[in-house]
Amino acid sequence: MKLSKRIPARTKTVKINWCKKDFLEMNQKFRDVRANFEQPMDDCFWCGHKFIDGEMMSLAQLVGRRNEMLCQSCADELLSSTNKEEGE
């Protein structure tokens, strides 16, 4: 699996081992627990979308890195890239 996006003068690509699409619902309790962490995980790792209360978040494990939160649209893009790779 991988996500790619074009940024000025290059394309950024990250490889991902797995993704759990409907991992957790954003709520105030999650924000309170993560408030003192270095990375509060209150936005999408890939597109920067700020999660609102009641929105489902996805969890993805990046190759050689830690877990990251994704919004539903980025998770859909990631999971569809898996299907394209398998078809090649």
C-alpha cells in the first residue's frame, strides 16, 4: 500500500503496512487523553484535515515509522491503491 501526492517539484510517497479504516470516533475524551502528547493526532497525517467530534478516524502503520491517523477520504484512497497494485 502507498499514498502519493504531487507537491512543488516532486512527488511525496509513503509506504504503509496496514490500515484500519473505521478505527475510532473523534470525541472530547480522545482530545483530553492526547492533549499532553507530542503529537495529539487531531488531524489527518496526509491531508491535514482537522477532525471534528463524531467523525470516524482511520489508523495506518507507516513502514519504518509510527502509526498515524488518516481521514476517511485518505483511507479510501489508500485502500483503493492496494486494489490497483493487486490488479497490476
